[in-house]
Amino acid sequence: MTSVVSPEWVLKVNQLGKIFGNLSENGLALTGPEIGSSKDPATGAIVAAWDVSFEVAAGEALGVVGESGSGKSTVMRCIAGDQSSSAGSVQIRTSPDEQIDVLSLTPSERRQLRIDKIAVVYQDPAEGLDLNVTAGGNIASPLTAAGWRNFSSIRSRASELLLRTEVPLNRMDDVVKSFSGGMKQRVQLAKALANRPPIVLLDEPTTGLDASVAAGVLDLIRGLLEEFGLAAVVVSHDFSVIEMLTNRCIVLNHGRVVESALTDQLLEDPHHPYSQKLVSAARA
Amino acid sequence: MNNAEHVVLDVRNLRKHFVLHTIDSRIVEALNGVSLKVSAGEHVALAGTSGAGKSSLLKSIYRTYKPSSGAVFLKLDDDSFVDLVSLTDSELATLRGTQIGYVSQFLRAQPRRSTFEIVTKAGIQRGMDSDTAKQAAAYSLQRLNLDEALWDVSASMLSGGEKQRVNLAAGTISPPRLLLLDEPVSALDPLNRESALELIGTLTDQGVAVLAVFHDMDAMERLASRVIVLRNGVVDYEGSPMETLARLEGVAR
């Protein structure tokens, strides 16, 4: 029975937790899905995420679903290092002899990690881009941070990326704030992929876009994930996004994982009461 | 025929019940302990009235439904057996792509992806390189008479019968070890139905283990080596197509 191989993880999140405020002694028992709250009644501390574990392999996309406030983005931010975490570990392994314990890195090592190992695409382009800088300039920033010095090779790499993400090259020298929402997301994707990171975190990447524009961005993301064999984590409250991009999912409710499943199984046979409520609301 | 050495699928006492938390935690029992075996090169047809558990059984084997208890052993390349019920999600995802074909009339086509791409991608998942997969996809689609003009059209634009042929082509691009079919020809016109049935027959001859649900008895009679009749989520009786179908038709009259 050992001949089935589980793909090797590139990103491993183990018992990750994030608490805002001071938790009382029984704070964990007094919060969570059974209680229906993430707020510690004694101290008012918020258990934004607790005991969140999952692994993602190269070429695989994991979905993180849940209502707003369920802890999806907190988990994402803790992995990306935008936020400190209170418990657990995050490890990345990009080759057999290189394993990095993300949470024990110094701030400057973490910044380095964001340059060429973990890329993040945010719902709000203002978080991922400098809107007052040109598209080309935005892409040049991770490249120069990674040590690129030659102006013309940076230009040519930037145009290659913009071409791939379907941004017209004649917009390369325009400031990003003059771009439409969909185009900004494409520039964010180009910037995220600049140094060919093995891991990409996508936080509601198409939320807020017009349906037709969202469809185009979604198709682009699907193509990029396949082409580069990325290990991806996709946070979304939209099941059509999850269904299209991922084959496995976790469901978060009040900061805890209430179910993990294959995506088709989650949609057809959700087990946890909360998952059933989510799916039936989305499919009605 | 049901030679123990050639058993590919061995389902043991499979149970599936749903707890509907949104409706007073009502429990719906779909499978109440199904056991059956399918050998390489054998086509087993599932019969029974609607609600008997035919589709639930296929979905529970493929694990679109997570079984409540029991085991689903699948034979692998090295002749060892693995229990699909107890695999992790990522192990199962890998195994599905490489070993199991599942074709359902209800499979939803991926949005905005061309027909040819869908079938080619299924081939790549089965371990083909991109050029081989493209050739195999072209061959599969031709064999199912899907007009070449439709190959670069997004599958969601196709008619029901065309979509079903795309699903069939993707599920059978290279012979899987196990092929699960849920009414695979229900939306097809007579001519296309004929090519699809022919394809399924050929795959069985090539050694694929087939477990299928068909609406029409004619297809069952033609393709099945054995018919298993389900009732209330258990195996009621089984036999050759001739005897079981006669019995089923007797009931129908």
C-alpha cells in the first residue's frame, strides 16, 4: 500500500495561530466555531486564526474559503510576513537541501523571501503596487531588489512579463493609477512573477472586478499557475473562483479549520454544518 | 471472468450517509453496505430504480462523496492494492488523474477553455508529454465525431451532446485502469451514441475495468459482462445481462 506517492510539499503551514490582544486562560475554549465567536468574552481578545495546518506542493493550488472575518486573510498575511503570528510554524522547501523556517527569520530575511520565494497578489492593487509609479517601474523594483542592475535587461524582462500578463506594452511607462482595475491586477501578477517565485499567495484576486474582466484575470491566473508549476494558495469567498483554480480546499470558520476536502467533494458533499451552509448559499 | 487475480476494483461494505445540518440534521442513507468486484477487461453495469444508489456508488468510489465507512481497493501498476477511502486528499488527487476515468452526464465543462485543451490536459495528467497528448486528443475527438471546427471553441458553448463527447474523450484519452461511467451516452443522438458505445467496448477489450450506469437496457445488454442490481443502497442481485434484464423488465411490466 505504499506505492501511492504524495507530492512533496513546497509550503507547509503547521498549527498557525494569530491572536489580537491578551487571551484569557480559557480563551481558546471560549472561542471557535462551536461557540460561534472568535472574541474571548473575558478579555475581548480576538482569535483571528488558530491551529491552521496545510501543505501545498508544486503545481498545486489550495483554496481557503470562509465568510469575511473567518480568518482567511489573516492566515495569508501571516504566511506572507505582513503580520506576525502568535503560534505555529510556516516552512518552505524549494529544493531537497533548502528548507526555510519562515517565522524565525529576521525582518530583513523576510523581505528577501518576498523578493524571490513567496509572491502575494492582493485584492487591492494599492497593497501590491506603487500606484504613482509606472508599470515598468513597479516590475523593476523586485528585479533590482534581486540584484538586477542592467537597465536594458530589466526593461526587456519587464516587457516580457507584461506581454505574458496581457498588458499592452505601450502602457509600460504610464503610472499604474491611470490603469483600469483589471489592468492593475495584471500588473500585480507581472510584478509577483518577476523573479519566478515557487510560491504565490492570491488574496481575492478578482473580487471587485466586473464579471467579464474578472473572467479574463482568472483565466490568466489559471494559465500562469499551470505554466510555472506554482504552489498556490487562493483565498476567496467565491466558489466559482475556488472551483476553477484549486483541487483541494480548507474551510475556515471563526479562525479554525472546520473542514478540509477535495474541491469537488466540498461542493457536492460538504460535511461540516458551516460548510453546508456556505455551499448551499453559493449554489442556491 | 471474475478471476480473482485480475480484480482491479474491490468494494467492500461501502456505506454513505449524508447528515443534512441545514435541515434539522436529517440523515439520508444512500449506500447501506455495498460490496462488489470488477476485474480488468470486465464491464459491470449497475441497474436499479432511481434512488437505488447507482450514482452515489460511483461518486463514493471516485470520492466526490466521502464514504462513511467501508473500503474501496484499487489495484495499482505494481499489483498492490490501495484503499481509496483512506488516502489523503492529495494522494487521491494524483491517483484520479493517472488511474481513474470518470465520465458523468453532469460533469461541468471548465469555463472558457477550449475543447482541445480540456482533452489534451487530461492526457498530460495521465503522464503523456505535451505532443503525445495533443495527438491523442485529436484522435479521441475524431473517434467521437466531434467536428474539428469545434475544437478551439470553449466547451461551455457546446450543446449537451457535444459536451458529453468532450467529457468522454477526456476520460478515455489513454485507457485508465478503472473507468466509471454515469449515463455517458444519455444526451447523444443515435449515431454518436453508437460511436461512444463502440469506444467503451474497445476500452473494455483493452483491459480497462468498467463500472457503468446506463439509462437504456439496450446499451447494458450490448456492453455489460455482468449486471448488478441495486436496491435501497445495497446489492439486490446480480447475474448475466440476459437474466437480470429479463427480471428487471418483468418488474417493469
